Amino acid sequence: MSNKAKRLLERVATWPDEDLEKLEDAARQIEAWRSGLYEASEEELRAIDEAIAELDQGQVATAEQVEAAFRSFRRA
């Protein structure tokens, strides 16, 4: 492990729980990327279910709604 990474992890130990949860999510995404396996979050699964339900009702998302959904997933 690099010295830069070690120093970062030392600082992480002082972060509040909310920030640690975000870091854990990011680390899971990196692991999924490295392994080639991806496991959708509960939020992503709900969004997919909602989109399917809307399609079943004949509703289609606008380009802006689709982009907004992708932006929210990129933050995770």
C-alpha cells in the first residue's frame, strides 16, 4: 500500500458515520468493477422497479429524467 493511501486511511478513521457509509459504498463499487460482478443497491433496484411499473402503465421517461437517474447512481 502506498504512503498516500496509508495517510488517507488514517484520516478516514476520524470521519463521521455518514461519510464512512459513502466510502463503504464507493469501495463496494470499486470491488465490483475489479471483479467484473455488479450488485445493484436497494435504491437502484427500487428505481428499476418503478421504471418498469411506469412502462407497464404506458409512461415513458423523458431524456432529462433518464439523465437525472444516471446522475444519482453516479454519486453512490
